[in-house]
Amino acid sequence: MASIQNAASGMGGRVNWRRLAAVLLPSLAAAAVLVVLTAQSVIAVSFSISGTPFTVTAKQLKGQGFEQFVIVDHAASKVLPGNSKQIGLTANSIRSATLTDLCQSLKVGGLTLRITAGTGSQPVRASNLVVDADRLSGNASFTHIQIGRDASTLNEVPGITGPPGEFGQQAETVTIDNLRQHAYATTAGTFTLPDFSLSFGGSC
């Protein structure tokens, strides 16, 4: 009986590490590449928006590489204005951005969630920043702007373009003072928030 148990234990739990590595390594490498490409916005990150808008303000935004084009976002469940789950928005993309006195607020039930950052000596920094918004205001200035360009040919923000044949515009630099956005989604490759603060109460 002991010899049978020893034989069984010798047969069980045996792993061919070379075969396992041959299977796992390509999968892990592919996953790592996808993570890197997504962080660099080479691959578009698509998701259903909640349908809940939020307000974003900043004393000043400065950006290197700016693109803007029209998109249609889809809400996951909530009915958007016009009794639809679709809403037309502008995708505002910046390759490298700094923002001072950033504030974001949104309604959560009967409360207001408020986030602030970049209120001290260091501004908020973001790379490959994309904000989907239906309203944007402020005092804006651009350098080397191109208006009316095919959205699919925009190239100021690597890997981010709009639908073919749609209206687009881009500029080498953008500066917006007293920025105010009514937004539905934000993505970024990196987002650094010095002096970060989260609280309930008080809108931007």
C-alpha cells in the first residue's frame, strides 16, 4: 500500500515548467503591451458613460498638442437630455497639460461631491488627457491652429483621432484662463494631483 501511495504522490503535482512558460510568457507579454498601449492612448479606451454630468473648472489650463472633434457617447442606463441614451459631445484632447486650481464637482443623490487639486505651488499634470464635454468656456488662445480638418487625420495627440469625415480642429499649444467644462467623461494616460482633496458640499 505504501508503494502505491508513493507512486501516486510521485505522479501527482508534476509540472512541466518549460511548457508552462511557453504558454504563459506570450500571454503575459501581450497583456503587458496592451496595458502600456492603453496608458499611452495608442488604443482607444471605450466605455459606456454613466449619464451623470460633472463640472470641471481651473484657473488656468496650459497644453502642448490640442485636438477637438465631435463624438457620440452612450449612457449605460440613465436617460440623457432628449430622452435618449446617446449624446453628442466634443472630445477635447491634450497631449501634455498643466492645470492650476483644479476643481471637479458632481451631484450624488442630494449631496455634492467636490474634488480639488493643484491649489498650491505645483499644478495638476496630465498626459494624453481627453475630456468628453457638451459645454466648454473660458478665455482661450491657440498657436498654429487648424480649423475644419478631417477628424481622422488629427495628429497633435498620438493615437487619438476622430471619426473619418467629421469636423475637427487642432493646435500646437492651447491656453485657457478661467476654464469651465460641463463634462461626461475624462481619461488620461497619467494624472498627477498635488494637494488633492475630496469632500462633500460646495460646488465648483
